[in-house]
Amino acid sequence: MTDDLTVVLDLGQVVVGWDPYLTVADRLVRAEWAEFSAAIDFPRWNQAMDGGLTHAEACARVAAAHPEHAATFVRYCANFPASLTGPVPGMAEIVAELADAGVRLLGLTNWSAETFVHAEPSAPAIRRLDGVVVSGREGVTKPDPAIFEILLDRYDLAAARTVFVDDSPANVAGAAALGITALEFAGASRLRAQLRALGLPLAAEDPAATGRA
């Protein structure tokens, strides 16, 4: 039976595109962004903000540790909406098909509480989800088992009846360790096939892409 399966979607790079370079594209080329990111370990700071560190505190700490890069980091935080590139191709259609068929849909995202307000305007399909667990609000990020437990407890989910989709192998592994069916996202077409294989009610092809929408 698939009528009691719940599908849980990561958001960034699964439902909505994210490219942090775009926040500073008016002043840096990509190679310069890469150098900046490596110099301050940007992924670490981004994860910390996703875990609840305020932007103000992150900016202060980066300024203290890397004063030469402080302005670029401040620009990233202040211009965050520019990093969102809109819906990931094909995902709005998958969300709509599942929602219209009555499949329960949830979100589980590593995202700063301060900037999550920008997610839905960039990818309106998010409003079709029944709820979203946001790491920045919880103070814990994937792949920590605690955030998966929050998801399961809050929405009264059985791990064995939950399907989780994420683009991060570490997050997929973290979910799978708890008995959740975990799928690594590699594009909407592949995900559509994977979900159909689990018995979920999706067309074999995206109707919009085949002109039947």
C-alpha cells in the first residue's frame, strides 16, 4: 500500500535552486568567490547559520577571524534573496501531482531561520507542503539524527512509511540510518522514476514536458 506513504523533500537544490555566488556577482567573478569561500570555509559558516547562528553574530565572527573578507560575507547575508534561482526544473510538477493525488508532503531543510521567508516566493510549490521543519528554527541541522527525530515526532510519522529526498549523500545516509527510505536527488526525471517505483501516483513523464498539461 502506498496511500499512507509520506514524502519529505529537502528544499535547497531539490525544490528551489541556490547559488550563493549570485549575491556578490556584481563585484566578484566566480573564481574570486571560490577563493573567498575556501579562505573563510564558507560552508562551515553557512551550516552554522542553518543551525541557528544569527547573521549578525556570524558576520561579527567572520570579521574578527577574516577581516579582509568581512565585506563579502556581509554582502552575502544582506543580499541572500539573490542566491535563490527559482524552482528546480520539474519539481513543481512532481509536487503538484503528488499533492493533487492526496499524498502527504512535508519539507525538511537546512536553512537559516532569518532567510527562510524568501524560500516560498522563489519556489511557490513549497506552499503545497503540509509543513516544513527548518533547521535554523530547531537549532540542529541534517544529518544529525535529532532533526529527523523532530520530523518524525512532530508529524507522527513512521520511519518505514516515510520517503526522504535530499541532494546531500550525508543527509541521505543519516535518514536511511533511522529506517527512512532515503533517495539521493539527481534531477526531477530520476526522482519521478524512483517515486513511481515505490508505487507513488506519478505519470511516467512530466505532463508539462510532453505538452499534455
